[in-house]
Amino acid sequence: MKLRFSGVIAIVLLVAFSLPVAGNIDTARAASVCNAAQFVADVTIPDGTYINPGATFVKMWRLKNVGTCTWDTSYALVFDSGAQMGTTSAMPFPKYVSPGQSVDLPVTLTAPTTGGLYRGYWKLKSSSGQIFGIGASYTGAFWVEIRVSTPAQGIVSYDFVAEMCSGQWIYDGGPIPCPKNSNKLQFGHVEKLNNPVLENGQAAGAPGLLTIPQQKYNGLIRGMFQLDEIFRGDRFQATVGCQYGATNCYVTYMLEYEKGGAFVTLWKFREQYDGRIAPVDIDLSRLADLKNIRLVLTVLASGPAIPDQPLWIAPRVVRSIDPQSSTPTPIPPTSTVPTNTPVPTAGAGCDRAQFVSDVTVPDGTTFSPNASFSKTWRLKNVGTCTWTSAYGVVFASGDRMGGVDTLIPQAVVPGQTVDVGVNLASPSLAGSYRGYWHLKNASGALFGIGTTYDKAFWVDIVVSGSSSGGTTAFDFVNSLCTATWSSGAGVLPCPGTDGDTRGFVLNITSPRLENGVTDTRPGLLTFPQNASTGYIQGAYPNFAVQSGDRFKATLNCEYGASDCFVIYRLDYRIGGGPVQTLGTFGERYDGLYYAADVDLTVLAGQNVNFILTLLANGSAVGDRALWVAPRIVRSAFIGGSSLSVPEPTTVPVTETAASAPTETATPIDTAIPTPTVSGASATEPSQ
């Protein structure tokens, strides 16, 4: 929810944004008012969020007490007018809120069953029955606004099994015949299996491809498929795993695309025979504007290829179709921020977990770069529902490290424990890395551990040394003051001065993350102009981008900046052209962080001015935002193929499905103005 104005008022506000603002005007005006509130943020469900008909969701606002009276638990959130979206008319406050403090107020709602735009207005009620709210007179309502539409339907736009021999199959020395030639099996082969048995002993229930790599050490097989077109929103989906009985199978799966003889990796996953299978769900939107490309299914043997029998079950491209318009559903091209995902509900339902132990890889384990490892947690079912084999472990936030969402290996009745794990690969650069994971039940609801059973558990490693698999081609911290830094107040000094209301940027040698951990890598502390929706940005000198280059950084608020609620953007400009956006990341102070990883291949061959942009999501007070180790990583190329390990950006949490139980990658309003460019709960989850 954001206050909206039009006409002359909007013009006045735009002029005001160019001036330094103290940020405490509302508080001063409310100094003599007992009950007064200030809107801080939409914690969940930003305006215009799409919700399925009849779906239950939780709307949460963050409000600040700017009056003189303490809000006790007899105060309530009350429905005022508009669309009520359910039967709830009042919700008591969850805690005492003293003047100057903020509180998150949730209400559980139900989307209407017919399509349309719905808005419901809410206010606050004191213990004496006084109705109050926000705005200049503290009587205004805040709201929830959703769009209800018929859920998109998925169709298979390309079936790799049906088109098996339409693809060109090769090994690193030439073509592989399709269908297979029994006299040339040593070069690798592919065959269709109608209902293969997976390594967990179960029949797949769908056809698949058995892709045997060339029979040599680190052998390879590739299948290249020409697709007529790829639309935004198209997704590659499959299930991967070794064939039953192939106990020494150990391979690396990759989904690549080929253009002009160069192979670019979209996804990479290491698999060994461990009784588990892995679902694959990759957003292909980044390929929608590219022409004459081929999607490539690749398998690499990890060592001897003789025992390898890797399967791709039902590999396909799925297209979302709006049944009302029968046209592909568009996805905003520049946003990598999730839009609508289930959020773990504290203590809700019958699904509850308790952390027992780290079976493998205790916190702080050191790995060399690009090392494969398996992380296993032992969890106990302390709820009342049995966890079936349809339950899974899903990525939440932080550093993905190549991990893929996976199903739990067995049914777990209440009171039992189970070992659940994921296969991971350490990043290619030295540093500290942590990835957060949740559990998901059969209906898609997320849950976890802790006293409210909604906290994530994690894997925490240290990478030492360096790797030829990836080197830093550009370091934004070392080049800090080669950039031109500016805000709505004009060009800023570099480095800046802490507390400068115009905005400032500082080099932080050992930044402390919002989860309390000190990162050994240097970073940038950025603070936007101290105004509503203030911003700061740094425009860096030209950089020559190569295919496979990736922008990487850890994004989060500085430790202790509990009011921090910001929007990060990676922008760029070529020559004198317009400023364009590559990635948008919302972040609030929630004890977690976001690992940004943006493929720059679309800019290969061009000299690019990259621009680091930070915008306040409302008031800028407290917006101390860190860019930890922002850099461009260049992969080592072998035979034209990038063998770095990009962390996939698809999760349950994908570029189009929401990311995280605590929404570290916070959904945001995508209609954010692009500033002009001058010149070239703040506790760590219990584990």
C-alpha cells in the first residue's frame, strides 16, 4: 500500500523529492496527539498482487506509533470499508507498542471467487473505542489491494522426449547417432524409455531420456534442440536422477543454450546415486528476445563414465496460457523479485518441525572453490500430520550454492525424525556463504523450525582459496570512487560522510550482516537521500562485458538498521542511451539476506556503464543498505563451454514465484521511477 496523488500535488511532491528532508516531520506533528499512526511498509501483498480465486492469504502492514500513547493489546486492527475479503472485522494487537516503535499487523483474508480488482480499507481502534489511522490528521485508512484472475493454465510447448531425434546429439569429438547405433556406443548414446525406474526404486510414471555420456573419464553428451520461439514465462521442467541399479552413477546435469557456437549455462546440478531425485524448474524468460538459439541438454561424467545412467524424466518447455485471452502471460522483463508465494504462518496448521542436528557439514566447514558436497539435516516431526513423500525441502534465501528443491525420502509420522539433504557446490570465490531452507507440505504451504515453526534452517560454509572456474573481472568496491555518485540532491562526494542527509556511500572493510554475522569480504554501505522514496546511485565507468559474465553480490541491511526497507537495482546504460534495469531486489530487515546473481550475457560484446541504485521504499529513515562483495565474475571457458557453477535463480521461489518464507526478496511495486544519472525482526532464526 502506497499513498497515491495526482495532478498538481504530484508535481509538488516531485519537486520536493529533490530537497533534503529531515524525515521526522510526521513525528513532530503528532507530538501532541495520543493516538496517531504512520504507514511504514507493506510487509506482504503489495498493491496489485495477483491472488487465485478463493485463495486464503495473509496481509501484513508495518505501522509506526507516532503518537504519545502506548498501544496495548486491547487496541485492534479493524475493517473500515471496501472489500472485506472474508469475515474478519477486527484483530487485536499482538504486543504493546510504545511511542516511536513499529509493529507488524497481520490479518488473514480470502480472495473473492470472481475476477477483478479489490481493495479493502482498514483502520485502528484504541482501547476506548476511538477509531484512528494514518495521514496528516491521523484518521486516514490504509488498505489491501489485490487482483483476482483465473489461474493460468500450462501447456507443453516443446516435448524433448517426443522430439528426441530432432535434436543434434554430440560428444566432444563429433556427432552421436540418433536413434542409437549399437556399434558406436563408446561415443555415448541417447534412448527413449517409456516408464523408467528411478533410483528410489519407483517407476517414473512418464517417459524419459537415458543420456549416456561418452565412455571415457569426464565424458560428455549434449543434445541441441532448435525451438521456434521462446516466450516470457516459458519454463523448462523435468525430473533428473540416475536409473535404478546404477549405484556408481555420478554426473553433472546442465541446461544450456547455444548461440553462435557458444554455450551458456542456465542451470547446473550434480547428481549421484543416493536414492533421491530432483525436480527441475527453470525460467526461460531471459531467452525470449534472443533469436536463432538452441536449448541444450548436457550431461558430464564426474570421473569414469562407464557406470553412468542419467535420466531426464519428461523434459519439456511449459507455457502459461491465460484461458481468457489464450496468449502467453507476460512477466516483467527487469524484475527478479518474486511476486506471490506462500509465507510460513507462525504456529499454523499441523506441520511443525524441530531441528535435531547437522548430520553433515556443520556451520563454518571450509571447502575449496567449486567443491561438491551434500548437506544433511536431521529434523523431527513435532506436529500432528504425517509428512508424506510429497513433502519437500525448498530453498528460501541466501546463497543457493547450486541446490535444487527435493522431496523428503520417506514418510515421517509425528514424533519421528528424518534426515533430509541437498546436493550443493561451493561458490568459486573465497568468502562466507549461508543458504536458508524450509519445508513445504503437499499443498505447497511452507513451514519450518523455531518456537513459531516458521523459521528456516541453514547451511553455512567458508570457501578458501581461489579457482580458475571464476575470477573477479570488476570489483565495485575497489572502484568505488571511479563512479559518479548522486541522489535527488545532486552529485555526492566519494567517499561520503555518515549521516549526510543528501545520501552517502562508504567502503566497509568487514560489514556486519543483519543476521549478526561479520562478513570478511568488503562491501559498500549506501544510504539514500533522506526523503520519502529517496535514492542514491553510482554510475561506474565503461566495462567490456563478455559472454558468461555474471554480477554477484550479497544484499542486505546493515546489522541494527531495524527500520531498513529498500529496493536494490542493477541498472546499466550503453553510450548515451537510456538507463535500463537488469535486476530489481526488494529487501527489508528480517535477519536474512539475498544473494544476487545476474547473467550479463545479453550485454556481451558491448561497453557498458553499470549503475548501482538504491531506493527507499517509503521513508528513508534507517535505510542503511549493504552491497557485500559486489563484483562481475568471469567464468573460465573450456572448449567454448562455461563450467562455472551459476546459482540457479529458480526456486519455489523463482523469478515468477515467490521466494522466501520471510520474503527477504520482498515483492515490490514494479512501477518505480528511474532516477536520472549524473555523469558517466531482527534476530537470527533459531537452529
